[in-house]
Amino acid sequence: MKKTVIKVSDLHCQNCVKHVYNALIAISGVKQVEVDLVSKYINVISDENVAIANLLLEIKVAGYTPELIKE
């Protein structure tokens, strides 16, 4: 398992949180997603084979701007 931390500065409401959560949890191999609206940080727990590029892409497709903080 690996933990990835992503910042999404353009999260503004609970609907944004839900939208990003649903986009990430749908990725095969993603086990847990925690989205913090106050800090704008997303913690993703996933299998080792989940590409960070896929996480970032899904956030972009959902309409938000991701910034990788920690792999």
C-alpha cells in the first residue's frame, strides 16, 4: 500500500469534496480517500501499482487543479 497526498486549492464546498472523492474511489486499486475541505488536502491510500498520474488525471477530469504534495 502507498499513501499519496494531493492538494486541490479549488475545492470550495461539500459537493466539490464528493465529486473528487467519487472520481478517485472509482479507480481500481484505490482503497481509501480522505478529502479535507478546510486544508484542501486529499489523502489517497492505494495499491502500489496505482499510477499517481492516473490520480491527478481523474481530479483534472472532474474539473479541479491537483498539485502532488507527497508520494
